[in-house]
Amino acid sequence: MNPVDLLGLGLLGLRTRPGRAALSGLGIAIGIATMIVVTGLPASGQAALVERLSALGTNTLQATAQPDVQPPAPLPESAVEMVRRIGPVTGASAVANTHAAVRRNDRTEPSGLTALAARLDLPAAIQARVRSGAWLNAATANFPAVVLGSVAAARLGVTDLPRGAAAPQVVIGDRRFTVVGILGPTPLTPDIDRSVLVGWPAAKSELGFDGHPTVLYVRSDEAQLEAVRDVLAETISPERPGAVTVTRPSDALAAKRATESSFSVLFLALAGVALVIGGIGVANTMVVSVLERRSEIGLRRALGATRGQIRGQFLTEAVVLAGAGGLAGTGLGLAATVGYAAWQGWPVVIPAGPAGFGAGGAVVIGVLAGVYPCVRAARLAPRAALS
């Protein structure tokens, strides 16, 4: 019997009892869909959580001069350039406290805000964005121009910089500075929110800044963060590394790594149980089908059908039933995972293993579930089956 005829015989049994076949296939479909959903949704949620943890600065370090060291050991002026030579470092910048008082105008008291000299590459290093106006550039960094942190802007009463309107000014030290930008909140560096930032050259010329940075912000390859931390102090100050304080890696990094290493074993176990139940349903359907079709089996055997052909017929029926359920379950699981992830705003992540297991695994289940029924059908003697 050629495969096409065998497939036709297998489909014949399913077409004669479509309701029962649909319910049996539904068990397989639910098992496959459950496996895809319970692996896809945790993977998508995990990806979203990892993105949020990465935004908390899991690859960021800060280095400062240790206070109360005698004699004082300020960070070298070339510290940023030296740090950038470390292989895994992807970005570095710095700010420096100018110790100048900040006032709204020359008739008000000091605001308590910090005036910082800032390098032009600072926003990229601390993941800052400009909420209004613009960041300093190569031109404005040389002149009395200032960018306000989010808290500093609110405290000074400068909440927006409308285009075409006269730019407000603030007093830093005894000089007037024009406000050219306002930063949005920077959760990684709250000190920046409470500061006003002037260009590195302008701080030297207008505020008497000596050029030594106060805080270095270092971003590196996340996997090499601990290695970078181990050599950072020696790189910044080879003569006195003990005078440099380096922050430890963020707790968010540990949380992110724990998240990446976790796996939903319980969910996979539940999906496996659902698949077993679906396979038992298919086996039960095939056993009942053999019992109900004894006369058909006896007639076919009396007309010359071999035991192998009977086995092939019922095994094909079980495989087709399970395969159809597997395809339906794969489609249902993918649709549910994509839909829920989109609703939550998560990136869609579907592990290749469970998705590829869908139809293929269902066929394996169909073969295993059909072995006993097909062997039982093949063993029926024609006389016993027709009696």
C-alpha cells in the first residue's frame, strides 16, 4: 500500500468521527500551546526586565578622589583619556566642582546648587537627555553658557526655553551665565539633577577652575565590569591608587544576572503534564476507535489486508490526529505569546526549542500514543472481529 492510500485510510477514520477527533486533537493543541506560552511569556518578560535593569546603569562605574587625604590627591587632568585606554571601556567623561555659588540673579541669596564644569561627552556617559534647549557644544563651552539639571531648573524658576524668547540668565560666582539647555531627570546620577553645568574651558576662564575632575563616569562592557573596576584606580592615579575611590558594581547588575540565569522549570513541567494528558487522550481515542471498528477491521482482514496494513492505517490516523493538534497548538501558542507581549509592551521573545517542538513533538506523541491501538487492531483475527 503506497503512502497516499495509507494517508487516505487514516483520514477516513477521522472524517467519520470529526467531533471525537477534534476533542482529542484539542488535548494535544492545548499541551503544545501551553508549552509555547509558558516559555515565550517568561522569556519576553525577562527581556523587558533586563532592558529596564540595563537602564539602571549595570555597566557604569564612578571614580572620585578620596576625601581627607593628606596631602590632597586630586584626580589628574588627563584621567579621562587614561581611562579610555582600558580595553573594555566604552565611554568615559567627567565633571568637576567649581565651588562657585549659584544664584538666580545678583539680588538673591545663593541657591545651594552646585556649579559643575562638564565635558561635552557627559550626556552619553550618564545617559542624560536634554529636555529643553540644547547641550553645550564646542562653541558654547568656551563662553558663559550653562545647562541646568532638572531639579536646579525648578529651583531657579527656569522651567522651559521657548524658541524665539530671550534666554534667561543666572549668576554663578560673580558672572552672569546664559541658560542654553535644561536636562531631563538623570536617575543614574541624581547629583547632576541638582547642579548647573558649564563648559570645561569656560569654567577655567570664568570661574578659576583648576582643571582637575572631581567625578569620573565610566561605562564598560558589562561582562568585564569587575575587571575594569579592579584596574581603574591604578589607571587613574598610578602613583597613589589608594587615593581614588571607585564605586562597586550596581546592585542592578546582580539582579540582572540572576534574572538572566533563572528559568521557569515549574511552567515547563506543567506544559509537559499537559502534553502527556493530550497523548493519553489520543491513545484513548484510538483504543475506542479500534473497539468500535472491529467489524471494519475483520472485513478488511477477510478481504486480504495484512496485519502491517492494519497497523499502518491506525498508526497513520494517530499521527495525523496528533500532528493536526500540534500545528493548531503552535499557532495558538505563538498568537497568544505575541499578543500578550505586545499588550504589555514587551519585546517578543519565543524560544526556538518549544516553537520547533510543536508539530514535530506532536507527531512523536502521536506515534507513541498509536503504538498500542494499532498493534491491538492488527492482532484481531478476522473471525473474532466479524463475530
